[in-house]
Amino acid sequence: MEEAGVEEAKVLAELREALREDFTYSSGRILGSMCTKPHRLAKMVFCRYLEKNLGDPGLFKATARLEREAVAMLAKLLSCPSDAGFIVSGGSEANLLALWSAREGTGRRKVVAPATAHASIARAASVLKMELVEAPVNEEDVVDVGAVERLVDEDVAAVVGVAGSTSLGSVDPIAELSEVALRCGARLHVDAAFGGLVLPFLRELGYPVPDFDFKLPGVSSMTVDPHKMGMAPIPAGGILFRSWSLLEPLAAHLPYLSGGPATLFTVTGTRPGASALAVWALFKHLGRQGYRRVVARCMELTELLASEVERLPGARLVRRPVMNVVGIAFEGLPAERVASKLRELGWAVSTVRGFVRVVVMPHVKLSHVSLFLRDLRTVLRELHGHYSR
């Protein structure tokens, strides 16, 4: 920090220039992210109420009450019988809270999770000094329940199932995992960070969606991120628990707060109330009907992209899309080489286990999909010519 400050206009100009390097969601060029451009209403609410701090709920009683309402709306969507949960920093904190609760509540020290589990599961296990036991998945990214059963023992605190895997959007057989967890006395945590705000609406649209939420008696907790398909500004993750009793071991009683003594349960103390208010506003404004429209549009583009990929010489789908995630593999070509060429053409795509992953989020339009397919055809022609020489 310099001794003398700089005029506001100059700071803003310098910032604008520096940020030219960044991708933008509005460009439609970001095709490898599970986040998206925040909804305009959410942006307005978030910016208007930046000073709200849920770490001191006595000062911001209305904000704390509206967070409870937002969590209750999320709970109702996912068949949760309580409003036990919070709007947190993201799926990583939500997963940590779930495993922390499982460890403290059971006195056990192991976690069994599929190989497709998000990296935050391994990180949470490490922080909590829990042993992570990885269960294999099949070629469609779905966990082998038989393997989970063989890996479970009397020291397993939590079994993790994924409802919307990072790589392909696949959904584990949560109903079967629920039975496994009930038999062994473990908590079943469902990481639906991505799928939690997709799958309920897919079901309402008539897509075949297996049970994955709190309808299943073994499900103890669930991660679901409004800052993904919920279109809320970052940070806005979500954590739900079947009952408030599961949160009791995480309670921290703080007597020194300006708004009076309070009990907090999240990892962070200071917590942006603006995030919870933006989620509340979005859920009230869009409702289930609005989110169904968003999901339907994303799936329409997803199915178009998948159909066109099937017609591309040298390309194939890793699996039929379960939700708005498409995995593309290539005959005789390294996926990272294809991705590198696409990045040179201005596309932000990701690679996972030997294929290119495209996530069709709400900011993606038909024109973006068409341009991407055009460039993918060009790249494949060029690389196939190179690799065939």
C-alpha cells in the first residue's frame, strides 16, 4: 500500500484495464464451469445489502429471519422435514459441516465416498482427521454400491453419495446407499451441490429422476449450491440437515457479539447476509415455475449439443447426458490437446479423465452452442490431419 491514495476514477480505470484478461459469462465462452452469471435481481439485492452480517444475528434480525425462510424453501424443495441448515460459502464448507457433524455425532472416524466425489470431501476428511475410503465407480460415473457395502465397517461415520457429479452430472443410486447407511448406523450425506437445483425440476418436467433427497430415510444431510444452477451471486452454498439435533455438536456459543449472545454453527463467523437475501429474493421471484423454465432451456441446448456431437466424425459421447453436462471423448486424440486448441480459439472448457466436459449453464445461448460446434469441427479436422500423418 502506497502512502498517498489515488483518485477513485483512476482506480476504476486501472481495474477495468486489468480485468480485460478475465473471461465473462455474458460472452458465452465459459463452457466448463458449474457457476453462471448471477440473475439480475440477485445482483441488485446482493449489492444493496452488502453490510448485512449473519455472524451477528442480533444486529440483523430480519436478515437472519429471511435466511431461515430461504433455507425452508430449499428444504421443502428437497423433502427435508426441518429448516436445519444455512446459506454458507459454498459446497466445500457445506461438505465439511456434514462430515464434521457425522464424526461428532457417531464418534467414528471413516468416510466412504465414490471416486467421483468432489475434492472438498477429501479436503474435509483431512481437516477433520478422518480416513477417506474411496469406492469405485462404473464407466458412467455411478458408484458401485456392492463395493460400498464391502468397504463399510463399524468405524464409518459417513457414506457420501453424489447427485450430479462434477465430471458428468451422474447420480449415484442414493436409495441403495440410504439402505446401506441405515444398516451400518452411518450418516448418508448427499453432495447435490450441482444437482440439487436441477433434479427436482427435471422430475417436474417429466424426466426420469431417481429418488435422491430426504424422502429417503437414510439421508442425514445434503449440500446444494444456489450459486450454481440457482443463479445466486457467489458465495451462496447451501447445507441442509434432517434435524437440528444433528447440528448440536457444531454449536459455538458467542457471548461477546454486539447484537447479544448467539449460537453459531457454520465454519465462518462473519457471514455475508447479502448472499442469503439474494437467495431468498430469487426463490420468491422465480418459484418452481421459473426454475423449471431455466432447467428446460438448459436441457434443450444440452440435448442439441449431444445430438450434434454424435454426428461428429472422431467424437463420441461418454454417456447420454443425465442433466446439463456433456462429456465428449475423441477417437485417437488426447482430450487435453483438443481442449488446448479450443482454448486458443477462446473457449473455456475443462477436461476430466480423458474427455472434454461442457456444462450448459443458464448463460449459454443457442448461438454459443452453434459457434462452439463450428470450432470443435475445425479443431477435429486440423488435429486428425496432424495425428494421421
